[in-house]
Amino acid sequence: MERLTVKCTDKVYDAFDPVDVVDNEYSKANYNKILTKLGEYEDLEEQGRLIKLPCNDVYFIVDINNPKYAMVMKRPIRELTIYEIENIDKSGFKYFSTEEKAEAKLKETEDANVHECD
């Protein structure tokens, strides 16, 4: 991402292309808060500590080994570890970015179990 701020001193940021700010204290204070927040995010991104989450919630299959009772459940992504987040939608892992993907995996599992019983 292109950097939009520059760090002048510790925790003081300025914009590369300054924006005209209405001449009142609220506008200037708000502008400085925006620059500070944006600068902190840019710092985190440069350090590799800012990740973009693929979704707000993940879906997983409960009781996948018991197709009769298996069902898709939802869980907030903020409850996952970074390892789990990095492996969403990957083969062999239990979290899916959409309910449709989890339902498809459940159907695939159910179909596999039906063929095993034949």
C-alpha cells in the first residue's frame, strides 16, 4: 500500500499532500487524530503486523464424523488464532469463509459416507 503519512517525530504524523482544513480547533484536532490513526495503521502494515481478514464470521461443521447429526455453525473470526485465519478455505482445515462453502463440504462428506455404506 502506498504510504499517505510521514512520521515527523514519535507519534506525530503529517500528510504527504496536506489537505485544507477548515480553520477551527475541532477540524484541526480531528484531522490530527485521523493522521495519527492512519499513520499507526501504515506502521503496522510495514511491520507485517496488519492483516486483512477475509470475512467477519467463519463457518465450520459440527459432528463431521457423524453425518446424521452434522451441521454448519457460525463463529466470529476474532475468536480464531492467526494460524486458523491463515488456513480458512484450505483443504484439510475446518473453517470456511462462507456458509455455502461449509455446506458444500458437509454435502461432500455426507456423499462420501453414503458411498462407503453401499
